[in-house]
Amino acid sequence: MNTIHISRFWFLLICLFLAILPLTSTASIIRLQTVLGVIDIQLYDAAAPKTVENFYIYLNNNAYNRSIFHRSVPGFIIQGGGYVWNQTTNEDNPIVKLPPVVNEFSADRSNVRGTIAMAKLPDKPNSATSEWFINLADNSANLNKQNDGFTVFGQIIGNGMQVADAIASLPRTVSGFSQALPFVGVIEDHKLQEKNLVIVTRVTTNKSD
């Protein structure tokens, strides 16, 4: 009798493991290495496939390396993916935009604190390209309804929100490419320098295919 019970136990355990394995083995995790620390993000590959694929196109083209967090609204969002810092010219350059991705908003993936979502143009639901934002608060009442909903395509994991909150706590200034640019230190002679910017120095991923 004991042998039968043990066999059933292991059979059920193996079935459970096999059921979970496809979910865990296909989950993509990206790492934003910023000047203020690391932000790890687990992407929703299966739930928002076109959005994640779009993000990976920019990532694989190194478009996000040396990109800037160019917008900060404390208690709301921090935004990146729009500009990179050119070390040769010491100025910002816009990331070259690819064709927009179709909106994949779902109420099952709500704009709550700790999620990453696509930015887009006002009143144009299918206009998302390279820019994304991290929700600093529960913005579902606003962003789930506005502009047909903003597509959440990942979740911050680990200590990433501590870094996001640190970025949001920085002072902000107006620049040629932002009305709310977070900056570090002192802006000398009213001219932004690399040391003033919250730069994503590198983006890496665990995805092998």
C-alpha cells in the first residue's frame, strides 16, 4: 500500500514539474544597467508577444544602450527609450523609430506599480514604437482607459523598483527634448553633460533565441 501511494506522489510531482517547465523556461528577463543601479524586468512573452518582439528588435539593434531616462513624473511614471547620449558630439540623439506596434492592452495586465508599458502618441492607440515607461504607482484608473489602454509588457523584479524610485526622486529640468528631465548633480553653465544624465549604459537579456 505504501509503495502505491509513493508512486502516485512522484507521478503527480513529475506532472506538476512538466506543467510549470514551459512557463519558466520561456520567460525572458532583461537587465537595464543604469548609472544608479540595475533594473531587472521579466517580460510577458506569451501575453504580449508583438510588443515584446518589438522591444527585442530595438534591444538587438543596441538602440537602448546609452539611452536616457528622459521624463520623470514622481508618483506616476519614469520614461525611457526615446533618446541616446552621443559621446562624440556631447548631445542627445533621438532613437530611430521603426514602424509602430499594434496595441496589445489587456485588463489582465494592468498599469499598476512595478510594471513596464509602452508609451504612445495621444489619441493614437497603435502608435507605440521605441519608448516605454515604468509605473511608479497604481495608474490603472487612468492608463487602462486612456487611448485604448497602455500595453503592459513586463514586471519589475528584484530590487529594480528601488532604482526606479531613486530616479524619480531626482530633481528635474527642462531641456530641448524633455519638459521633465531627471538629472544628477549640478548642471554647469546651463549645459547638460553626460554626468548629469540617468543613462542606461547597457541592456542584456537571458533570451538565447
